[in-house]
Amino acid sequence: LSGPEPLPKSFKTFDDFLPTSDEFLRKNLRKHGVHHLWGVQGAVAGALLDEHKRDVMVIAPTGSGKTLSYLLPLMVRLGKPCRSAFKLFKSGDAPTAGEQGIRSIIVLPTHELALQIHNEVLKLCEGHAWRTMLLEKSTEKAIIDSTKSEEGKPALGIDILVATPERLHHLVSSNALPLHE
Amino acid sequence: MPCHYTSEHDATEERSKLIHLSYRTRYIILDEADRLLGSDFLPQVEPIVKACTHPLLQKACLSATMEAGPEALAKTWLRDEGVRIVVGLK
């Protein structure tokens, strides 16, 4: 661990950072055979969940638990699925900006890897209303639509978007995207 | 670098589209960052990262290996150069 002081603390156990109010992440971890927090995961979660919202550069070998090291803190940071914000809106409460749009993006070099990571995301989200999408040809339109809001109706939003650079770049720079808010 | 705009107008228009997609994005993760920051993907990855304009955007780069060049570039994107976490290297 190195970088500008003060360095964030590493977490030792899931209890150090998973919300106690919500058991679903823990349940899903157990269900998929994850019982202990690994070193890299504790360190990365410590940095990402630090009050100063530190950015991280992680160099760790394949098989050291890198994927979970960012997925867990990401889900803790996102807090509630955007869908719950959407429900709130319907009952008269406007969702906050942080609960709309594409809230987080995971970029991977190949479609195969993106598919693999999206499957991990799905495992963690099991039984919960998280809205996650894998960017591919068949989902492109749904993703564009999710960022559009119509009068009196906020955009549906996406909690986690998993994408490869080509397709995502095409999407952010193409005319397919609506210009209105 | 990778973005070549033909005129100021194009650049502005381009930017407004980018922001539309990503101004609410708070977290971006580059997994297998050594490849994403290499010459094959950088022309696409850089505009994506730059399109995420939220002031509190949090970024994470992860990789099994990382060469000096890509790492130096990534550091310029990371706030305060980021926290560097290295596992299992001797």
C-alpha cells in the first residue's frame, strides 16, 4: 500500500464494511462459497470506502480476488438500487441525482471477460432489485432508453453497466444518444 | 491524443453527447487496466473516462501486471495519483 498520506485503513473482515442493516450481500457471498475476506479485498475496500473516496491502482495476480475487491465496495457505495429511487419518485419523492442515470461503469477489454464479470455481478445481486446491464448489441437500445427521461418520468437508470471499450465508446459518441435531458 | 475534432463546434457538440450519458456516473472501474491503457484500447478508453464528469467520480484501475508507461498515464487520471495497492510481488 502506498500513496499520499493519510493512507486508508485495510479492512479485515466483511463485518468491517458490509452494512449490517442489509444481509443480502452476505447471504449471496455465502451461497457462492465466499466466507473470508482476502487481503487484496480488504485493502481495496478500505481505500474505496475511505471517507476521502480515494482512487486506486491495484496490481494483484489473477486469482487473488480482484473482482470482488471492487464489486463489494461498489455495491456498498451505491447503497440502494436505482429502482428503489424510481419507486420513490412515483410516490412523490424526487430521486437524488446520484440515484439516476448510469451510476457506475466497469470496463473490460473483451466481451468474454465482460460476460464473466457480469455473471459475478448477477450472483452478488441475486434476489435484489439491482439493475445491471451487460453492454452488447441486444441490450444497447435498452441502455440508451434507460438514460432518457420523459416528462414527469425520470430515467429508469442503471446501477452497474459492464462494457467493453469499443461498444461503450461508440455509445458515448454516436448520434444514437438523445441530446435532451 | 485520440480525439481529433475538426472544429470548435464539433467539439462542443461531441462533449454534450458525452456528458449526457455519463454526467451522473460516480464510479468507473478499469479491469485488466494494463490492456485498457495499451495502444489498442486507449483511443476508446480515454474518451470514456473523460466523459465521466462528475466532480466526485471515483476511479479504480486493476490489473495483474502493470508497465511503467500505462501506470504513469493512469496516475494522471487518478485523484491524488490514487492509492497504489500491490499484492504478491516480490
